[in-house]
Amino acid sequence: MAQESDRERFHATSGQVTGWSCVALAAAVVVLYVLERDRGMPAWVAAAAVCFGAVAWAALLRPAVTRVGATLELRNPFETVTLPLEAVEAVTVRQVLALRAAGRRWTSPAIGRSGRQVRRDERAARRGAAVDGDDESSYAEFVEQRIRQAAEDARRGARLAEGQQSTRAVARRPAWPEIGAIAVSGVATLALALL
């Protein structure tokens, strides 16, 4: 297990307010159902609210990017991918974080820029002007540079020559709690709506 000082978590650049608002709305509907059940609120509405809240959690609140020692953990809506940093060949942040590692492209929606920011940065780069980024764009650039530097440090530490591949494997773990919550509440919504 990596020590806390060897752990660097990058906060999500968007979706937090919307995600928590959706989860709160879903919880409010479930509470209202429990309190008003005898007044005729259908059970499928509560099941749909649970499904909606689970989807909001998975899509907007679960994604995260964390560097743990010599690995990079991409926590996406329905899986967690752990990449050895020495295997990271390229890093770019546009609307999502995209990495090239172990011969594949990996993405994370946790870090990104808006489409407007991407277009503005591209126009500035074509003109040869310095990119005048806002805080969100600057943070995305910071994450991109930080991951690139950590990958270079890991390659040096592993003593990999240019073009040589890492021998450590990429690990992928499904997000079973989120998958299960969405599947069960989705099936319950359909079953209760059809009864």
C-alpha cells in the first residue's frame, strides 16, 4: 500500500455541482415516496429516482484520477483502470483526459476542458499567441504536465530506453456496486411500471 505522501489525487474539473444536485434530487424523491406512500405515489417513481441517482453518481461523481506511487488510477463510471506510469507514452487533456499506454488509448472524464476552452486554445496556438487560460483550463494543463512528468520519472526509475515497453500489466476492475445499483433499480423500475 502506498503511503499518503506518495499519493496525488487530481480533483475533477466539472460535474460536481450537477452530480450532487442530481443525487440530492433523487434522495428527495425517495424520501417523499416513503412519507407519501399511502397517498398514491407509484413505487416505480421511487425506483426510477434510485436509478437516476445511481447514474448521476457513476457518471458525474465517481470519476477520478489519482497517482499512487508509480501507478496512475483512472476511476471511470463503470471501471477502474490502473496503469503503470512507465507505460504512459502520451498525455493530452481536451474535453477528457486521454492517455496512450500499453499500446492502447485510455480516457477519463474526470479531467477535461469545455469545448469552448479547447477551441479558444487551438485558435491561440494557430496564431502563435500564448494561451490565456482560465483557472479550469490552467488546472487541466497542470494535470497534463504533472502526469507527463511522473511518467518520465517512472521510465527513468524503471530504466526503460526510448520505445521500450513496460513489463507491468494494466489492471481493470469493474465498478460492481454502481453497475449493480443501476441494473437492479432499472429492472425494478420497469417491473413496477408494468405491474
